[in-house]
Amino acid sequence: MDVDKASATRALKDEIKKLKEEKGAVILAHYYTKGEIQEVADYIGDSLALARIASKLSAPVIVMCGVHFMGETAKILCPDKKVLIPDPEAGCSLADSCPADEFEKFVKAHPGYEVISYVNTSAAVKAHTDVVVTSSNARKIVDSFPADAKLIFGPDRNLGSYINSVTGRDMLLWDGACHVHEQFSVEKLVELKKQHPEAKVLAHPECKRAIILLADVVGSTAALLDYAVDSDCREFIVATESGILHEMQRKCPDKTFIPLPPNDSTCGCNDCSFMKLNTLEKLRDCLRDGRPEVTVDPEVAEKARRPIDRMLSLS
Ligand code: 13P
Ligand code: SF4
């Protein structure tokens, strides 16, 4: 980073710190956001950790640096707080692959099924759900249902089929996916494994089955990070969004993390363009202006809260 850019970044971070204190705000950031956002956050974490932290905060203002459904989850759990997001356009292709009206029809077409939804969904989809899961607790929560329960799992077909494979279930899957995790190249993974035969492959369960089958560890962003910290291995090939490498490298400065590239690009990483919409400038502006604010229709929020609370109590 050149000197001017470094001092502008430092000044912005100072401004954010000052505004945060003035407004009584707490900044939460997902591991996929830019490193500079993670550096100014009070808490960083995976989806489950961020939901848990939001539910316990006493601060009047929460700024969610992540994507929109994470802001909605925080708002549903903390209806009396102001929940801000730096960029309201920070959506999620996986959440978008499951429109609430179509999901409602699907659920109604399958009476007698329990409905499990991944947290990467809109509040309106959660309102048609019995229990929410994240990639951290999906297996445990699915296992908590009786063996003969009829289960719908939405919207991620990759996570759903991974959970089917490890639990022996036959859940009915919604046909959705994340554009980032679908893009990882199996050929490039095979090539990287040849070049780095000692490296462990860490994969998020949103990846396609062919990637999962080549992985040594499959888990949420937090689980992959914990594994990298605890492992004696020195090299890791990382099949998830590249933002996680910031915290992996910070916690393990002597280890090497190699991001698995996507299919159709020569770049070395796989970014979620939505997560990367969170910038220091937008974070400063949203703290200063008190907007954009996340709102959830109270009736929808009430219905969506039950399956989120159920998840929190089961995990
Ligand atoms: P985690 O729950 O592992 O943080 O994943 C969230 C996500 O959006 C993955 O793409
Ligand atoms: Fe959504 Fe995929 Fe981005 Fe995660 S990486 S927030 S699932 S678009």
C-alpha cells in the first residue's frame, strides 16, 4: 500500500472508532469482508457467531458488515435496536435463489414435512420455516429430528446434499446455490494438490460435491479457521471465499494458505462481490448518518424469530 493510501486508511479507521464511541455502536463483521473492515470490527465471526453475539449485545446500535440477511437476523433478534448496514445492495445469491412466495408454495405442497432453512435466506423465507441452521450447526440440528421425520431443507442444494450424506437422511432439497462456492474448479484443486502434496484441503459445505470429496475438512468458516489454527500442517488449500484468509493468516502467520481459484478466471481467489461492497468509507458514512437501517416487517419478524430462537437453543 502506498504511503498516501496507508495514511488515508488510518485516518478513516480513526474516524470510525470515534463515531462508533459517540453513537454507542458495536461493529460486527463476517470473515468474508475485506481485511480492513475486519480490523475495525468489535467482533468477527461466522454466521452463527454473529447471530449469537447480536442476540446478547446491550449497545443501542449494531452495524452489520456482512450481507443483508445477516442484518435481518440481527434485527429480528434485537427488534429494539437500530441495525445498520454499510451497503443495502449487499445481498446474497443463495438467499436470492429462494423467493419466499415460491418457497411457501413448495412447503404447502409437502404437508407433514418439517422445514429446515439455512440462515442464508430472507426473513420472509424464515417465516415459513420450523428451524433455521447455519453451516456450523446444520448436522447437529438435522440429527435432532427423529430418524423417520420427513424433512425439507432449503435453499442450498450443496449443503443439503452434504448433510444428507453425513447423516444418512434423505431430505427434500430446494434447488438453490451460492454463485461463489459453485464456481470452484475441481481441475485446479487437483493441480494444486499435486503441487502441494502436504497441504490439507479446507472446504465450505456450500461447495459442489466434487470439491467436498477432495477435501480433508468440511466446515463453516469458523470451523475451517479453528482447524487451521490447531493443525500441525503448514499448508492449506482453502475452498471458500477468500476473505477468510485474512483471519487465517493473522492467527497463523507461519502457515501458508492457498485460495482455490474459480473455474473461469486466472485470478488467485474467489471473492463474494456482495461481501466486498462493505468498505471503510461506507462504514464511516453509515455510522455518521445512522443509515441505511435494516427494517423487517414486525409480523414477518415475529414468525421468523421462532425458528432462529429454536436454532440458538439447539446449538
Ligand atoms: P458461515 O456460516 O460459514 O459463516 O458461512 C456464511 C456464508 O455466507 C457462506 O457463504
Ligand atoms: Fe451469499 Fe455466497 Fe456471498 Fe456467502 S459467499 S454471502 S452464500 S453469495
